[in-house]
Amino acid sequence: MVRPAYASSSQWYYDGPLGSYVRTLKSPGGVLDLFEVARPAGDMSRPGLPDIVLYQDMMGSSRVSGDLGGGRFDITSEKGGICLAAPNFSTSAIMEESHQLRSLAFPTAQWQSVLDEAGEGRFSFDSASIYGHMFDSPAIRSLLRNLWVLGDEEGAPSRLLARAAGCEILAELCRLSGTPFAPAKGGLALWAERRCVDLMRARLSEDISLDELAAEAQLSPFHFARMFKQSVGVPPRVYLTRLRMEKACELLEQTDLSITEIALEVGYSSNQVLARVFVKHQRMSPTDYRRAVRNPPRRVLGAATTASNAQR
């Protein structure tokens, strides 16, 4: 095993010899590292690093050969195709065409305990059977797309989003490798659901993590995420966004706080980030929403006057 010169895959890509080809790097609290690389044909080999890395080919049609931890391969990549590189393994990969890759790295220190609990000890990063094989997974493709979209909207995925999405992706990888996770057993107890929702409300301005919510319910992060969704109908991240939108609407209606102040109050880094999320969920900007809820009589009167003039 080669001793890694870098602490993580994202550090290798960003600070190493491929740094000039990195387009995007998003690291939500060390839970997941997301990065995008666009580069000409050549050697993409890297030293052994303590991450399991998921690659998605965004262009396809490139001849690629090497070893990602599951034995030698020689394939033609497909657009949207996914492959997995083993942790602590010095990978080799030669790309014969220019290419664009999106990568998602799972630091093993962050995820091994989750896998041990959720997989009942049957899954190991070192023994997964799908390393180096290109495969298609609609579930993983959808999760990756959502991570990038939400990352673009919010600047970087929150710790809550990163952990929840990581759990779902790892669950699918375990299923594909023949060691599916144990199923969740029902929803949350009422006391646990209430305490978690209260914690979300109390800490809207913070980057609250899935681990903190799971601890409140006395569950593992993986089982908590699935049981929360069974109880309330949506994942924790979606529910938290709903709470933030409710609070933002309340502050727009009842206070004279600036849009920037409201953004910080409900957990977004800037007024631009709040505006993007607000428009997506409310179909109007925060400023337009404030104007609409504060001046309804004037708007109604104006509409009535217009209708009266039209009748004349």
C-alpha cells in the first residue's frame, strides 16, 4: 500500500498535479467532497488515499484503461456512466480522449461507522465488488444531479444534505454490490419527531447536521434519515427548507429586517442565496413577496379601479 502524500482526494485534485484542471470544489464540512475536473487526454492515476471516490463521466465515448481497485479494465466510457475507486489503493487510469468528470469522495473516517451500523457489519470499503466497473444507476445519477443543483443554489451543500445524500448513495452502492442495507423499521416515535422538529426550528440559522438530529432521536444517521421521511413524508433537508421558507415569509411580513438580515436569520449565507431558494419555492422574490403581503388593499383598489374604467 502506498503511503498517501495528500490527506484526501479533493486535496490531491486541487493541490496536486491536476489542480489546473479542477473547475469546481465543494466540501460541506468534510462529510462529502464534490469536485469537477475537465482535462485533455492523459494519465489520471493517483496515489492511495483514504476515500472511496465515485466518478461520473459527463461526456462519454472515451477509451479508458487502468485499475481502480477491482482488477484491470479497458472500456469505452458512456455519458453519465458511473464508476467507483477503492480507498487506500493507488489507482491507474489512462483516458484517451479529453473528458469531464464529476467526482464525489466519501472520507472513510466519516462513513465507516454509518456503514457498519446500517449494513449490520456486512459491508467493507475494502471488499466492495464493483470497483472499476462502469455502471448505470438512475438513483445515483438523480442524487448527484440534485447535489450539484442545490450546491449551485446554496453555494455548497449543507452538512444535512451531504450526509443524507451520502447515505442514500451508499445504500444504493451496497445494494449493487450484493450487501443491501437493513430496512428501516417504521417511522419515528412521536417524542423523537417532535424533538427533532423543535431542534430544527431553534437552529434555523445554523448548518445543522444529520448526526445532530439523529442523536436527538437516539438513532444512527442512516436509520434516522429513512425513519424521518416515513414519519413526515419528506427527507430532513426538505423539511428544514420548508421551515426556513416559513420563517422567511414571517420575517418579511412582520419585520423591517433587510433581505440580507433575513437570509442570515434563516440559515443562508447571503441575500442572493435566499432569493434563489425563495423564488424556487414561492415563485416570487423576497422583495416582491414583502410588497405583496404589505400592500394588499392598495393592489385590490387598483384592480377594482382598472375594472371600473374598463366597464366605462
